[in-house]
Amino acid sequence: MAIQDILLINHTHTDIGYTDYADTLFRHQRRIIDDALDLVEAESHRPDEARFRWTCEVSAITADWFRHASDGQKDRFRGLYADGLVDAAAMPVHWTPLISPANALRSLKHLRLLKDEGLDPKVAMQCDVNGLGWFWTDILIDLGIEGFLLESNPHRGMHFDTMQRIFDWRSPSGRDLFTYHGWHYSTGTNTFYLGNDDPEHTQATIDRTLARLEERGGYPYSAVIMPVTNKAAPDNGFATRGLSEFVERWNGEGRTPRMRICTVTEAMRAIRRSVEAEGTPLPVHAGDWSDYWVDGVGSTAYETVVARQAERLLPAVDFLTAFTKGGDDSLLDRAADELQWYDEHTWGAYNTHADPDSPFARMQLSWKTHRAHHGFALALEAASTESRRRAHEVADGAVEGDHILRRVNGKGERRGGNAFDPGPVEEHGYYVANPSSYPRRLYWPVPADHAGSAPQTILDAHSSDRFLTGMQTRKEQSPSTTHVLVADLPPFSEAVVRPVHAPEVPGMASGEGWIESPRWRLEIDPRDGAIRSLVDKETGRDCVAPDAPLGRMIYESLPDPSKDRFATFGGDYDWSRMETIRWPEGTEFERATAAKVTLETAKATPMGIALTVHLSWPHGDAARITYRLPAEGDGIEVDAMLFKTPVTAPDSVYMLFGAPGRDPSIHLDVGDAVIDVAREQIPFSCEAWIGIQRFAAIGTDGAALTVASPDAPLVQPFGIQTGNVGSGRQGNDPLLAFWLTNNHWDTNFPIVQSGGIPFRFRLLPRPKLDLGEAARFAELETTPPVIVRAYDSEEKPPRALVELDGPVTVTARVRKAPAGSGLMLSLNNAGPAATVSLSMPSREIGSVRLARPDGAILPDTQIDVSPRLIEIPPRATIHVLLD
């Protein structure tokens, strides 16, 4: 069917940065909305199809406008919204895959504010980036969103000719979200020249492009969406003046296809009508829409590490505030805000590559990276504040951080008044909590006592390398070398414990280049510093094969650095014709393991036996990797510190983990869902590199490996993929290539990074892959326990605050209700349909109701208080409000 109608959506693209300093842009975006309201009213005399309409692209910016607008301006907006002349889309911002499901729910506060102001967004937009995490589909459907519009960028992304497709995006729970994959947001001005007042030029381009679309096939509908942004400034630009006049002239001259200016909701509903009129069922795609652009998060690798660690603290602090009298999540909300701005898609300035040392580029990069550091600091402070508040309610007496506790001498003498020496840390009590859905065997070194010294806003247990590699603030304040904290903690439980002597573990041994525990024998390859052999002593099975290295670090660079960044994504192109933007046919890289490898002597601590390896490359990069066989637990710990030297030419560093065997399948945790990458990705997704949340896993015909990755979110499945064409995946090796750092991007990201960057990996080799076990292992390895010094408190046995009785496939997150009193539980079911019963031993439950992800109560969803049985569909996440 020939296209008869072009539906024009005028909006600005929202970059938090890039064109201007980010703080400035919030004010600038408010002016954009004010100006758009003026233009809507000024063009009210036009015929309806040419009457100007404006769409506010993301809810965070629209909510910011409402927070600052006068009552008169708000009334004006609401009136134009009611008339269908102004619209607001629902997605908070344009996301990278860094955003966690827990933080995604927190970001919905912007949408709640819009609903409180009388708006009801029905379409979610994701622009520039080339996809969206799969868990968002269920969130959007639960919010009542009718459709999802993606306006992706072919610049290091999907090719222009793959755009314009309509399908039902099937969510993990099996429901469908009407989805339109459209042209890039600037296509209307940069490709079709709308706003140039040259109908002949526009007509020629439209005829050429639509002919190519018809020739391609797969788009049999009568209408197409064409986004329009400002010609001078498609990013963070004002409404397009002259558009209404052009459309009136175009239609008046009888040109085809006919044009109509729409809001995004109006346009998406018109497309749905066109689909229904065509009569053919839409194709259905289920899986993750993996983003090409996610590679950029590796260009600020250190900040990504701290942001991810902070993100993992959010559910833990949410749990504490939910059960603490007077629990306050306002500080946590600020931390979440900062992390959301880091997770948003904009990195740096438009001139980052051309002029990286200009104040314009540096100030924007500084703003972006500060979001990670600030979010990390606020999350640590929130964890400290709420953990201490909860410890006061459970433990006896004073806890760490009380202002009267100051060390006055080193003799262990206690004094009255306002000061005393609390004595050795091995004699203190400790409040501990497990904020996870899984039972936890706590085994943690007794933290040093900061005794009122800096840092005062970070828990002592968090000021150590056990929490994060390189976190140790003072070497003299290292954890105890003789005692550990040990407890068996049920899910969502707390206790007060006393340290015990670290038990002697028989079978710990070491020699030149090898270490051994009762379960494992690990041997290092002196050629590259990776694990050459890892023998499971229970079965005699070696978990390493020649084609499946464990911990091999590889440096990648261009053989011809003069090709610069254009060689990594496609070279020259003409922005005025987006179809010219292409990936290269293939990119040649050089890859090398370390030129020099040095092994230290093995060391035993209460946490296990460890062997450290030092690596160096001729160009200056170096690394330190510590392999540890823990005193407790099945996993192998890998703590790496990469010392990056400044390199301006495109380069990368990888760490490879493989499993022996053939016919590999690779599974990735993409947030409340684990995908099989060979079966569960949307067509035209980026298959070469994928952003993960907690873990990646390999299964072969003879082995399995789970890699929990708290710090490195980028995985290239089946081996290193950067030399491939576009997003295509090559090879079938049983390998996970973790992309630690890169500086490939030619805009928007920093071109150089340097200094020490920590990365942790936790390995679980198994004869056979069990995704339930993998999820449990990764959750416990990436979420730290809560530990607060409680000085003289007596021991108190573990007590569960939430009890879920159901299959192990069901996990939960708990927080204070975001829109009122009570608690909100998010229950995720990774398996088939399940029934769970819920109880809270510590408090009475008055009512149990189902809710939307933003906390709004669903009508007629009261669940019987007894026995509180909750049904959860397969692979679904539901939200329950408890009062």
C-alpha cells in the first residue's frame, strides 16, 4: 500500500549535556516549552492538519517545567493538552542499559507528577539510542502506555534502511507493546529539509526515500511518522518555526503524501489505525532491544564502576527504610536521581573528539562523571544513615557513628563522660542484615573501627577493599586479620552477632604459580597471567580448556592509528542523507596479552588464599589481578586493578572468561530477565556488545560458568566482536569477553581515560548450567550485606522481616510506598506461573493490593489478608502495596 499520509511530530531531542552545560539545559528546556506554547497559540488560525502541535519528549524535563512554572502557565499547558495541541511522552529520559530495575521504578516519580498535574501520557519515546532494556516493556504496559516509539540514530547504530518497522514487542511476561521503530528524530530537517521552505527539494527526497522503503518491503501501511526538530539545533532546540506554514502550502498545492502535524499520541494512534486498516497481523518480537551505543559507558569506566556499586545499594537501603521507625528515603532519592542522570544516554559534549581540552568539553564531561561520584557518595551516606538508625532499634546501646564515641588512647581503657576507648574490634557486637530474597551465609572480615575519624558518613564495613577494590581509606584501618563475622541469615532478615576466630581451613596450600583450597586447585599461566588450570577436586574436572581462558586480559588497538575513530564505526558520511551513514565492512584490530607477567607469593587471610599477578604492556598500560580461593563458598574471586595510561587513539581492554566444551549457549541478566542471546534479542539489535546487570553465564555440552560482574557491564558474547560489521555477531566460541574500557566513540564520550580502575569478577564453574543457581550466586556476590558496629550489644538471633513462601524462582525488592504510606513489594518471577504467600512477622498487614510500577493502586485488586496468596504469571514482575 502506498503511503498516503506523513504524520509530523515536532519535538526537541533532549540531551542532558552535549550542546550546553547540563545545569543550564534544565533552564533552557523550560524556555523551549514556554516558546512552544507561544507557537501553538500563534499558529491557531491554520487548517487543522497544519495547526502547530508540540510534544514534550521525556517526562523528567516536562516534570521539571511543571515544578518551576507559574499557575497561569500550568493552566495554559493543561488547556492546550486537553485540546490535543500539546503532548507529553512518558519515558523519564533516554536510557542506557545501565539503569537497574530498582532505579527505573524510582525514576517514575516524574511521571507521577505529570499525572498529578492532570496529564496522562500514553506513549513512551526513546530517541538517539538504538534500543531499550527488555524489562521496560512490562513496566510500560503496567503503566497503561499504549505504544512505544523509537527514533534511533544510525551514527554508530542501526542503518537507516532498517528503520520504519512496526511490530508487537512481547514482554518477558508474554504481553505485547505496540512498537514503532521510526527514523532518527532529525530526519524531518536533516533528510527531508522541512523548514527550508523548498517543497521541490523536500518532494524529491520524500519520493526517493519512500521508494526505497517500498522496495525494501515490510511496511505495507498508509501512514508514516516523520519526526521534526529544529534545523539549527536538533538537540535541545526550540520548536520549528515555519513548519505550519510549510504544511499548509504543501497540502494546498496538492502534493503527496499529504502531511499532518500531530502530537506523538495522535500520531501513534493514527499508525495503529493504519495497521488495522491494512489487516495483516503485526509481527511479534520477544527479547532485549540491545543498544549499539552502550559501548560508551566503557569510556568512563571508573565512574561506571562506582555508579554500579551505588545502584546495587539502592534496594538494600530501601529495605532498611521500609522497616525503620522514621525511616527516611529522601537522601536515597537524591542518590537515585544522580545515578539516573549518569545512566541517561548523554556523555560529554558535541566537540569532545574535535577539541577535548576545551572548557566547553571538559565542563560537560565533569558534570556527567560527577553524577556517578555524587550518586555513589549519597548512596553510601544513605546506607550509613539508615543502617545506623535501624541498628539503634535492634541492637543494645551505642552504635558506630554516635557522636560521643571517640578513641582517647590505645590502651583499651574505658572512661566515662563524653569519651571512651571502645576496645578491640574483635570484642564488639555487630548489627547485620540480609537485604536479599536469598538466604545468605555471612562471612565477612571484622571491619576496622574509624572511631569518629574520617570518613564519618561511610559505614566502617564499606570502607574496605572487601566492599570495593581500592576502597580502603587508611591502610592502618584494615579489617581484622584474626576474626570474622559469621551468620546464616534468612532472606530479608537481621541479627546481632559477635566476631569469631577465623576457622582454620584444612587443605589450603600454595606453591610457585598455584594455590589450593579444599575445593579447588588453581594454577596461573606465566605467559599471560590468566588461570591455566582450575581443577574441581571433588570431581577431578578441569574447568579450563585451551580455547576457554579464565581471566585473560587483552589490549586491543588499531594497527594504523592514523585511521582514528572513523575506522571503528564507518568513516565519512553525509548527514544530509542519513542513508549514507554505514558501518565499515570490517575493522582490523591488533590484540595482545601482557608483554611482562610477574607473580607474587601467595598470601592467606581469613577470607581465603590468594595469588596476585602483575601485568604490563609496552605502551604503558599495566594491571594487577588477584585470584582468591575463598575460605567459604563455591566461587572463585577475581579482583583486578587496571592502570590505564592516557591513549588518544582508539583502544580497548578486555578480560576473557570461557568454559570448556562445544555448542555453547550464553545467557545474560538484562534486568529482571535473563536472555538467551541467540534467541531473545529483537531483530537489528546490537548483538556484538550487550549491557548486563548482575551476571553472564555460559553453558556447553560439558560445562558451565557463571560470571558475576559487579563493576563491568559490557559483555561481548562468543568472544571479542569489535571487528564485526555493524552489530552482527561472529564465531561460536564459549567465551565471555568483558569490555572493560574503550575510547572508540568520535563524539559525546571522552577520548582518553587514565589511572587505576577496579574490576571484580566472581566465578562459579559447574558441570551444568542452572540459571536459578546463577541468579542466586550473582545476587549475593554483587549485593553487600549490611554491617553496623553495635559495640556492647548482646547477640540477637536472626529474625526475618519479610517471609515469602513459594518457589525459588520468585524474588523480591521492598521499599516504602512511593505514593503514600505503607510498603511496596516488587515480586519478580523468573520461572513458570507461581503462587507465593506473604507474611511479615514484625508487623501487622492491614491490606494487600496490586499496584502499578509508579505506586498507584490498581482498582479492584484487594487480596485477602489471610492467607495472602499472590499469583505471579511466568517471567513477570508484579507490584504489591501493603498497608
